[in-house]
Amino acid sequence: MSSTDLPEVTGAVLPKVSAVRVEEGERLRQVGLPGLTLTVRSRPPSREGLPPALYVHGLGGSSQNWSALMPLLADTVDGEALDLPGFGDSPPPDDGDYSVTAHARAVIRHLDAAGRGPVHLIGNSLGGSVSTRVAAARPDLVRTLTLVSPALPELRIQRSAVPTGLLALPGMGALLGRLARDLTAEQRTRGVLGLCYGDPARVSPEALRNAVEEMERRMALPYFWDAMVRSARGIVDAYTLGGQHGLWRQAGRVLAPTLLVYGGRDRLVGYRMARRAAVAFRGSRLLTLPDAGHVAMMEYPDEVAAAVRELLADAGETLPPASRRSTGSAAATADEVSPADGAGDPSQGS
């Protein structure tokens, strides 16, 4: 995968919308690349010299999805979170390419331009499939890989995930846009939370207000549905790729130590995929959170942070003893998983 093959063209003029929320201690900056502008959210590390980390969000998300986890790891990594092209505060890519490969190319180009690699790469959902491609194609850029409910091909998709898959159908974006006109921002937000959280009641009133505000901002963007539809189509296309470009085949080529995080109440990525992924990513470790949904880093940030710290410590990173925390009985290593436990050949359907 080349990191320099996007065309250099002039970007479109975008409408003015409300400002993106920035939590206390966070900073936003824009990175300009030929044909591409990325917004990067960062939080100063607790001390100098910590290894770099990059967080990559999922479909319909943004760098804000990592605001709960980033401060918990500020004593361990120097973290940045990207808004993928067309999401968060990043404008659409000039070439209109929202494929998984294009998103991965954007991550690679950012890391190459910033000179921050190798990084501890952390991805959720679509960001998990993007991060898998990055780790397979450019192992020199990835120290460790953490995947939270990664969007990897499933033959038996959960019924609750079907509407997301339907986004990829021609004309669906315009149809959903019309259907959503009668819904308030709060109704739309509650629907998303109900799909992504294992228990939406865990969302505080303040967090709900912030999410509604962000939904209002996103719906004011004329490219909102286009970015959603094209990215959903990119996921479906990636699921159908075979050979060396297949995501499961690329998972087997990942050399970086890998942590997999799956939620037992995930309505978008099947919980059963956890053991299959643990076999596909060689030498990986598995953290299962029975009560978590699709965004465990938002629902259970303490548990996810503890597992990431242990991954980094075992990978040879320096770690202050006081920051070590046990993940408890919820964590298991992939070494404990065998084919007899239900894990099969990663190249076959589940």
C-alpha cells in the first residue's frame, strides 16, 4: 500500500457549523496533506519520553470516542486520536474514497508525515479493520495493536447489525436522510446509544447532552450521509475481498503484539468472533467484557486501559509500577484458546 498515491487537488468550501467539543486538557489541530485534511485530537502526556499512540474511531464516530480512555493512558503513552476523512472535524477526502484501504492510507500518510511511528495503534470497529490493514501493510509503523470490537468479516451477521449494512445499498443514504428529518437530535442520539452501548443507562445526563449537541452539529454537515454510506460500503467491500487483501488473511500477517477487546452485549460485532480473532492474530491476548457493547473504551475505560498497560508492559515498554492495574478474571490470553473451544480456521466462515 503506497502512502503517497493520493491526488493533489483543491478542497471544497465547507459550511460553517458549531465548534467540535474539546474536553479539558485536550487540543485540536489540523494536518494538511495533499488532497486530505485531518483533524487530530491530543492530550499532553504526563511526562516526556513516553511512546506515541494513535487512536482510530469507528463508523459514524470521531476522535471524541477516545476522550474517556486517553487520560487514563496519559501516564503510559503520548496519545493522539484522528478524525478519519469525512468524520468528526475532518472534511471529506478530495477524491471521495472512503474505502477501508483509503482510510488506512490516511492513517499511514499521517504517521509518515508526522514521523511518530512506530506507534501503539488502537482502533474500534471500522477503525479496527483500518488498523489491521495498517499493521499488516506497514509493520514498521506499529509497536502494538489494540482492537476494540474490530469490524472483521462475519458470514452470520447479527440481526441488529443489518441496518448498518443496508447503508451500503445504492440510494440508501438519501432515503435514511429523508426518514431522519422527523427525528429530533435527541431521538437519533438515543438510537445510536442503544445500538452501541451494552447498557445505555450508563450514559450520564451530561454525556447525553454532549452527544446530542454533537449529533446536531454532524447533521448540519452536507456530507454527513455521504461519508456514512460510502464508509459503510467500504466495510462491505472489504468483507468480500479475498486473497492477500482479505482482512482475515491480513490479520494473520500482523507481527505486532495484539490485544483484542470484545463486549458480550455488542449488537454490531458478534461476541462469538472473539475466539476466532484470537486465533487469527498470532500471539494475541483477549479481553472479554460480558456487559459491554460495541464501544468498550467508552463504557469500561478503566478495564480497557488496564489491559493496554499490561500489553505494553509485556511488549517491553517501561511502565511505572504504580500504574499497573489488574484486569481481573475478564481477561484471557489467546494462548488459552484452542480450536476445541470453538475457534476454527480464520479463513473460513464462522
